[in-house]
Amino acid sequence: MSKRKGLKETIEMLWSIPMFPVLLLGNFVFGLAMSFFTPYASLFGIDEVGMSNMQFGFFMTIISVGAVVITTIIGKTSDRVPSRKKLLLITTCAAILGYAGFAFIRNFFLLALIAFFLLGTAASVIPQLWAFTREALKQSTVEEKETPFVMNVFRAFFALSWTVGPAIAGWVLYAIGFKGLFLCVSAGYLLAAIALAFLLKDVKIEVEAKPAPVILRKFIVQPHVLKNIIAMMCMTMAVSMANLNMSQFITKVLNGSEKQVGLVVSVPPVFEVPFMIAVGVLATKIGSRLLIRLGFVISVFYYGLLFLVTDPWQIYPIQILSAAQVSITAGIAVSYFQDFIPDEPGTATALYMNTTQVGNVLGFLGFGFFSSLIGYHNLYLLCTGLVIVGLMILLSERGTKKLKEAIPLAPK
């Protein structure tokens, strides 16, 4: 962002983006709904449904595999059709039905089917919304160099929903159990669907003007790209294991309560909002490459300190490091990947989301296996090691040229 641009000018710039208030609302509601489920997923699977740790890891893997497969299909389709709004509504409706099913069904195999098909489809909600926003930016008066800042503001509203979501979910879970919790999640997606259907005007995509699609196989095997993908997988594997582990660690190792789980998860988003705005500004000045590496360094300290925790309250200040890490690695990573294929934001966003989903798959399986093998406490040492490996891979990566120039295109 320009040094001369003040708060008033910044707000005017953001509001010049087509449907920006509606997009922010949808982003906030989606984040709020997700924040009700994610922190308590392991409590649901292991304690409510009665899955073993390995079964739960496999169950979460089913969700991620479904997300990777369906998000890839929808991501490619979205860059070849003139409208994203219909795709947004379809994926939102899948979330409504999926979480409503979680409220009433306790059979493992039925839950697995819902997880793969409905929640797998629902996983495309966020990448499609962000891709829609990217297209809206292109048709606005926002300068291209300010896109990372705007996307971080957008991501900050997603994080803002997590400042209150997990704590509210903890009270809901305490008062009316998982049935009420999942009905609240489903209702959140329903509200978002209504807002998108009636308030969002579609941004038309000039399909005929688009170049031939990128051959992703040749794109992915580029050494500098592959290193970034592997490093991000290491990070997301550590993040997913740590997230699933947190509620079990607090309730079973530290003898804490479900309410404390909600408070712990609510701390990072409070700091993520200002951190993401600051990171967005920094990204326009020093670039994303250095910031991504800084995020990995912070993560090493974060997981290392979690291993030293002996009481739930000690986690609260440590969560500030989590906020800093997420603000960097998640806040600018979407724009970072979109810059790889700037003409196809849906495909690029899906590539980033699938990279994190593959990391999540490995993390879910890792949680199921290693939590049983080494325990909930020692799992944080494994997370620390994974992030160190990812950091070493990033530090060995030297490629800095525009990736689009080196990637062959598919024949028309």
C-alpha cells in the first residue's frame, strides 16, 4: 500500500471493490461456522462417536481426500465458466446438508460418506469465495500491487470470526451438546447462502479471453515450485496434528475443560486481525518470500513452547505466536500461490488449498498413529521437527523468477 494512503483512502479503496461488504459478510459467516467445528473435531469423533484414535485419523483423512478430489474438479471448472456464484451456492448447500447430517448420525460409515461427498464439496466454499474476490479486484480500481494487502484484509475478517466462534461453540457444546453445535454450524451456512443468493451480484468472467489452461503436472515438478509445495505440506501437517491434538491435550493431559479449549482457540484470532493487516502491508514492501520463511521460524518456537506447557493457562500467551504464524503462512499464501498463475485464480487457489489438504491428510493420519504411539504431549515435538524440515527446504530454494513464464500451457 502506498505510504501516502491514509485510513480514509484505504476504506474508500476497499469499498470500491464490487460487492466487497457482501463478500466480507460471507467470509465472516463461513469462518464462524468453521470455527464451531474444527476445534472440537477430535472430541466429536473420539468421545462422542466412540472412534479410536486411528479411526478418527482415518475419518478426517476421508474429509480431506474428498476435499482434494472435489475441490480440484470445481477449481478447474470455475476458471472455465462465466459464473462463480452458482458454484458458491452449490458448495454452501453441501455444507448445510453435511453438518445437519453430523447433528443426527453416529454411524461411522454413514458419517464417512457424508464427510467425503458433502463436506468434500463444502471445502470449495472458501477457495471459490477468495477466487471470486480476486476476480472482483481485477474489475475494481485497486492497483495490482495492493492485492496482497486487500486479500489480507479479507483474510482478517475470516480470522475475526474465530475470535468469538470457538468460545461460543464451547458454551453451546456445554449447553446442548454436539447435536445443537452442528445444527448451529448448518444454520450459519444457511444464512451465508441466503446472503449470497440475494445480495451478491455475479462477476462475469471473460472465458473466451482466457489462455489455455496450465499443465499442472509440469508446473508442480518445477524444482522451486515443488520445494514450496513440500514445505507447505510439512507446515500444514504440523498444524493439523497440533489442532486435533489441542483439545485432547488440554482435557486429558492438562486436566482442563471444554470451555478452556474454546478460550485457547479464541486467543489467536484476536491478534491475527491486526497481524494480517500489518503482514499485508509488509508484503507490498518486502515481498512474500521472506515473510513465509519468517512464519516458519515463528512456528518452530510455537510448537517447541507448547511442549513445555504444564497448565492450560500457560497456552494463552503462547497462542500469540500461533496468531503471528497463521497471519504469515496462511494470510499471504493464497496470494503467493495465485501469483504463480495470475490468469487463473481459481486453479491457483485450488492448488494452494489442495497442497494444504494433502498436508492435512498426512497430519490426520499422523495424529491417529503418533498420538497413540508417543502420546498427546510428545506430539508437539514431532510438530516442531516437521516445521524445521519445511524451513530447511525453503531455505534451500533459490528460484525467484516469474513462474508463469516457465510453465508450458496445454494446447487449446
